[in-house]
Amino acid sequence: MLDFYLLNVDQWQLYLLIFARLAGVVFLFPYFNWPGIPVVLRVWIALMLAGLIYLSLPKEALVTPAGSLEAGLLLVKEAAVGLALGFLIVLCFSVFIKAGQMMDLGAGLTLSAVFNPQIGGQVTLLGRFYYLLVLVYYLAIDGHHLFLAAIAESYRLIPLASGFLAQELAGGMGQLFAHLFTLAFQIAAPVIVVLLIMDLALGLIAKTVPQVHVFVEGLPLKIALTLVILGLILPLMATAWEGLLDSFSRYLYWFMETW
């Protein structure tokens, strides 16, 4: 059991280093970055997780800063590591928001976009729906357990005394951004392809039967068709989502190993 009153100065420094990394992750993690969650609660969650990880770390993984300057630099570095890991997790989950926005753009649902304080921008209807649905699915498959294990593993892959950044990380992140955008398009592809075919059909109808107001009848028809397609493909998406979430874990481990 962790007794805070018995910790000496060196142990407090180590505990604060662990807490600095976890604070960055907790404050950006999708389940905790909602503005309705009090900041004090997030701090307490980070403190409890830091205590558990501090007790589980092997002695050789711990470092003792030589002075106040080194301790301050290590604290800044650990906070940067936590923010980078949290940002990568948010980036992976934003794939589903982007996929939903692509569907909304084709279906004409972008007019229903509302401001989302979690990401600091507007989110469309299907983008928000996909994002929340995947978060619930992530909890259902015990993904939060894997997340905690990955964060604990980060102290082995990115030791407290490690360097700040690796040169290979910049090029890899560019490839990762491109791959995540490709994944978002692949998720939205069934709806986008069907809506494209429908746009071509409406164009032919407008040419052959000019009396039909395709812009008036086409918008509700496209929305209805989008919802029907979603209802048909959602039961089949569970396997694909599980594979995507597993690939997100591989991205996280790659990031930590490359750092």
C-alpha cells in the first residue's frame, strides 16, 4: 500500500514524474476530456493511477534526478510524453468522427452540425453518432483494461531517463496521419458509393424528366437511404471495429517504441 506520509524526497520526485505523464493522458483521453467532468476528478484519477503504477514499476525502471534543474526538465519531458500519448489516442478515435462527417457531407446532413466542446469545433450528426458508438463498443470489449496495460507498459518502452524525441518519429507520424485518413474513408465508403450512384441517377432523372425537382425530392431521399444503409451495415461493423481498435493499439506501441 502506498503511504504518502512515508515517502521521502526522492520518492516524491519519482511519483511526480509518473503523475506528470498520466495527467497528460487522462486529460486528453476521450472518456475524460468531456468538459462536464470536473478537473479535480481528473486529477484524482491521475493521482490514483500514478500510485498504482509507482508500486508496480521495477526498481531498475526508476530514476532519481540529480538536482532541481534535472528534476524540472524530466517533469516537463514526462508531461510532453503524456500529452503526446493522449493526442495519439484522440487522433485514432477521431477517425470515426471523420468517417461520419464524410457520410453527412454526401447525405446533406452537414446543416445539422453543432459545436462540440470536446474537440473545439463542429461535429455533424453521424460523426457524433459513430464516435459515441465506438466508445461504448470499446468499453464493451474491455478496451479500457488494454489501455491501462499500455500506459503501464509505456514506462518500460519510454523510460523516465529516456531522450525527448526520436528523429524517425516525424516521418512515421506523417504516414500515420495518411493511414488514418484512409481508414476513415474506408469506413464511410459503403455509404459514399451508394450516394454517388444515387446522385448519378438523380442527374439522369433531371435530364430526362425536367418536371421533377430533384433538389427538393433528392435531399430527404438521400437522408433516408443513408440511414437504411447504416442500419444494414452496423451489425457487420463489429468485427471491423475490433480490428481497427487492435490496429490503434499497435500504433500506440509503435509510437512508444520509436520515442
